Amino acid sequence: MEARAYLKYARISPRKVQIVLDLIRNKPVDLAAAILKHTPKAACEPLEKLLKSAVANAENNHNMDKNNLYVAECFVTPGPTLKRMRPRAQGRAFTILKRTSHVTIVLREKE
């Protein structure tokens, strides 16, 4: 039995999200929440919200016990990239890639 939560089109680079996800993988839910709360990274705020959503899904949809949950899987995939132009010297323009992320968190109960 597992509970999932998805965050789609998050306006943060997948590379930045991956660093934080590596910190919480295979950790109990309460420890993962504490890590996200005290880590000074931009990705922590949306991931904390996503973890709470996954816990709520586990409790309400699958009747799982909150105390036995752990982060079984968490991964990020790149979403669509917004392409923007930045004016530069002598009439040139440089492309800026504003990347987006799709994040998935899967919770399971310990046996």
C-alpha cells in the first residue's frame, strides 16, 4: 500500500529540487518534515507542502497510520521550459531558460 502526491509545473529548476529530495529519501515522515523545515533551500517550501499533502492522502484515502510512514520514493522530472530573451550589448539577445519541475513523493508504511 502506498500514497502519492504530485507537484506539477513548479517554477524551480529540477537540479535544485534534486539536492533537497536526496536529503529526505528513505526517512520517516516526521524526520523528513523536520529536515525540510530547517534546510535553507528554495525548494524546501513547496516540498514541505507536498509532503503534508502525501501524508493527508495516506491518512484519508488509504487509512494508513501516520506514525509508520516513510518516504519510499521521491523524484523530480523536468517540466516544460519557459524561454525568455534578455537584451545584451550591441543589439544582441541572449536566451534565458526558466525551468520547471514535476515532483513526485511516494509514502509507504513500515512493516
